[in-house]
Amino acid sequence: PSALVAGAHTVTAVLWSRPATRPAGAVPGARRAGQDQALLAGFGSLAGSATLLKGQWPGAASADGTVAAAVPEVVAAALRLAVGSTLDVTDSVTHGGVRMRIVGIYRPLGATSAYALLNQIPATGVRSASSFVTYGPFDVDPAAFAAGLVTPEQTTWDIQPSPLVLAGRNPDDAAAAIHTLTSALQNSATLGTPQVATTLPAQLAALTTAGNTTRAELAGVALVL
């Protein structure tokens, strides 16, 4: 993923493709054309968020435009993919073709990593809706989007505030600032219909409760002394 430090906060951004259809017959046992889809994401190297089981993390596309991709082990098993396999998919809107070569197979780590927080597909590697089944994410180099080899549809962002900065602020003030920010994002006229989720206010409330409890216990000790 693309990460940068903005002030005291770490911001991570990941580009996502539109669901791309996989033609029937591309993998043995496939259903009819158009039912199975692949979702590509520009995570790039997932070191720290996943264990690389085979191969390598995706790098630059080859000269013929073939995009290197790594897949979760559950997706590799479901679609009978291995390192070296190729998979042709078609953009569901532009109908442009994307050829992927599988260069790595990985296993995601934990539920609090940047991958888990930004991932749009369940840990099973499969997302079902109506008659469509979407597999992924097929992890590719973010440069594949910039080069026009993969068409981006949306971006997911993860903003991690610095614990040191939060420690120096009043929890109630921080919670109010977060509420203002999330409301501004949700009501933005330029962002379309963004989905915003945060657990920080609840964590700040717990921190306030813990602080009050600690102060009460210390006051009790002082009275005893």
C-alpha cells in the first residue's frame, strides 16, 4: 500500500479495480461466463500484513503488459492457481482485458493489519452478491493502476493517529475533532458517497474511564496514607 506520514498521522491508501469478469473455461470447473469475478488491489508488498508462502510480492508489469499478482492461499486453492499461472479477466465496464501472472501466494496476518483494515473481501477470499462471486484481492503493484493497465474504481484509506499526539490531548477534545472530521467526510460534495468507520471514539472513551478509575484509586490510597 501507499503510505505517508501527514503531520503526526500515518495515512495508507490502496487503489481498487472494478470487478473484472473471468471467462468460463479459464479455470477447470468454472461456472458460466460472467458469474465469477476478480478484484484487483494495489497493495504491492504486504510484508508485515501477510506471510508470503510461495513466490514473491508483485513487481512491475512485463513488457507485454501482463500484470504480476499475488493471491491469498484460499483463492489460489479455489481457482486452482499456482505461481506461474496466468489469468485473463475483463473490466466489467470498459471491457478492456487484463492478463495477470501469479507470482506469489500469501496468507493474511491478523485482523488489525493495514491489509485487514483496508480489504474489501472477507477473509475467505470470496464475496458473494446475487449470482456473482468475487475472488480476491489479487494484489498488484500500485504502478499498474498509474500505467493504465488496471482501471481504478475506488480508493480505501487508513489513517492512524500518533499515540504520542493523542496522549497530549484531552480525550473529549480528540473525540469531538474525530466526530467533526467523519461528518465532514460523509457529507462531502466532492467525495461521492464515502463510507467512514472508526473505533477511535470508543477507545478514547475507554481511556477516559480507565483514567478516572486510576485517579480514584490513587485518591483512595492517598486517604489511607
